[in-house]
Amino acid sequence: RHTPLYGVNVGGWLVLEKWLCGTTSLRTKCCGEVASPYSAAAAGDSEDEFSLTARLRAADELDAIDAFRSARVSSVDFEAMASAGVT
């Protein structure tokens, strides 16, 4: 007999596509309002992670990506997923 698996989609966390991350901000449980890296002035008209990181690196603003990833999904989220039975 097969064991069912239960999962969630955390898209936009490790793969920074504009259509998943948005261009404004995100409200999180852990960190409140967190700006999308696509909202940085240096992001320009970037549409994907490759062009976004190139532009942010050139402007010395890569920390925008780190801040977003740290807040997008946190240990609190993983604990909530585990307690909900996500495998």
C-alpha cells in the first residue's frame, strides 16, 4: 500500500522569478513587511533571477535578496508545516 504525501508550494523562495515574488512587498509572520528584491531601484526591469542578481550585484545591493529569502520562509514556517503533517 502506498503512503500519501502532503506538501506545500514555497515558490518564490529559492527561485526568484518576478511573477512569483511580486514587485512590492510581502507580509510575513516572522519579519513583518519585507520588500521584494524586484522593488529595489537597481532591479530596473529585471524579469528573472539572472538579470536581477546581475543588476543588484552591479549596484552592490545583493543583500536585498538575502533579506527577502530570510523572511520569505523561516523556521517558524517549517515548524507549522511539520505540525500540519506536511511530509
